[in-house]
Amino acid sequence: VMLFCGAAALPVPPKAERGRANADCRSQEDSPAVRAEVLGLKDRTGKLIMELYPANDLDFLAPDKELIAAGKVFRRVPMAVPARGPIYMCIRAPGPGRWAIALLHDRDGNGKFGVLKDGVGFVNNPEIGSRKPASAAATIAVGNTVQPTRIIMN
């Protein structure tokens, strides 16, 4: 799939591969990344999907296809919800800076956000109303190493 947005568009990989390149943290990760403790899940079903976006309102939560085609940063890490115990997720950042982070609890595993069924959370745990939070409310500063945080699901 190729999308065109004025300039030459980059190829967009199949859905399962979008945002996956260089997204997973390695054991003993020592480069820019965000490691979140996930709290407040409704249940232990489905999967969790952590996503990293540029920290601006135009790109935050934009469709992955559009971001990739425009050559913008987008990373995604999926994980099956563990049956028990604390939950930690880690996503690598392309470098130090400010990044917006969203976390989806895809309870039915369909890969899409269902407002009535699924849960969502963001770094800094902004209050969620009827619309997405501003990117500034869901942004974290990342240095040269792993930045710890907590995400409380809604």
C-alpha cells in the first residue's frame, strides 16, 4: 500500500508490521525508551498495544498508514495480557526527546479500539473525556536511557 501526501510517499507495510521496526525493548535496554507499569486493567483478556507518536496534536493518534507514508515516527509494541502479576511494557524511542505514548487494552483482540469494550491509557494519565487528550498531556521526556512511568487504564 502506498499513500501520497504531497511529497513522495514511503511504502506502508502490512498492518501487522506497522510500527514494529526497532520498537521492542531488548533485555537490559540501555537506549532511549519508555518502560511503563500498566495499572487499572478491567480484566486480563485480550492484548495490550503500546504506541509511540511524535509529540504534536497533528500526529498524535493519527492513522499509522498516514504517519508511515509521510516518514514520521510511529512505533507499536503488542503484548498478550499476562494472566497474573504486575504488567510492564517497554517501547523504544527513535532518540532522546519528547514523545506521546498511548496504550490500548484490546479486550476482544480485534486490533481496533472499541469505545464500549476496550480500555485506553496515556502517559501522565490525563483525564479522558469524549475526545482524545492533547498531545502535550500524553507526552513524556525521554533521555538517553529508559524512562520509567506508570499508565493507569481507563
